Amino acid sequence: MKEIFEIRWHGRGGQGAKTAALLFGDACISTGKYIQAFPEYGPERMGAPVTSFNRISSKPIRIHFGIENPDVVVVLDFSLIEQVNICEGLDEKEGVLLVNSPLSPDKIREKINFNGKIYTVDASRIAIETIGRNIPNTPMMGALVKVTGILGLEELLKDTKKKLEVKFRNKPEVIEGNLKAIERAYNEVKGD
């Protein structure tokens, strides 16, 4: 892993981009890594484009500014590729683009001007089938772990379960659904 690994999350308000960055960051902390997890948005409402970020390092992170050249871009809503420059600052040799879409990586490549590594997973379908709602953030975390190797799947599942048990202690089906969604996306992601 690079000294500081940076991730940019694109989603719409209500899809969990901010929550995903926070949960993913917490899972990294549980393995002894240093992290930053922060959103960037203004007065947006449900459905408006939002962006969140992660910085991950094995050493303390002393910088505090926005991420301009992410190593990975995670897109929670496929329709954003027509609204937002999702590939801005993403290196075409080393960068990774992970998109929530039933389309193949080659079909995504045809739609956007990016020749780097592209991965896709139908996180919306997985979320609907496991959680009962189209909130693709946790499945995208599973796919992210698979394509980057930043964490192990078991580390992510264990820490996420702990966090979800606090928030959804009276809804075990929500906890189990999210854990299944993470695991399914990990196994179903396609790409370079």
C-alpha cells in the first residue's frame, strides 16, 4: 500500500456515501491503520450529488485538505457519470474506478473517457435482495475490499457488524442483510 491511500466516494444524498466512508474508515482503524473520513457537501437534499473521502495510512496522517488525486473512486449511483466528472484526478495507469452498475466494465469504459482499471458490481440489486432497500453503500464496501486489498473481508465484516449492532440492536435483520450484502458484492465484483 502507498504511504497514504486516498478514496473518493460519489453518491446521492440518502445512498450512504458519507456512512460508507465512516464505516470503512472505522474498519481500517480496527486493523491499526490511521484514517481520515470526511464528506464534502453543502445544503444538498435527498438525491443531490454528494462526495465523501477516505485517507488511509500505516503512519499518522498530518495533512488536512481535500483529495484531488484519489487512488480509487467509488460511484454509488451510475447516473452520476453523466452529471459529475467522476474520473477527475484519477490516474489512468494506477487508479481504480469502482461503479455500482449491472453493466460490464467494458460497457462503462465505452460510456466514459477513462482507460484505467474499471470494476463493476450491481450493488443496488444486492442491496434490494439482502437489505430490502436500494442503499448500495455496504455492498460497495465489500467490492472495494476485493479490488484494493486494503483490508481483509473478515476484518471488514467483523468491524461493520460491531458498528451496526450499536445502531440497529433491535433490528437483527438489518445487520444480517448488510453483512450478506458486503459478502455478496465481494464475490460478485467484476473487472480488470
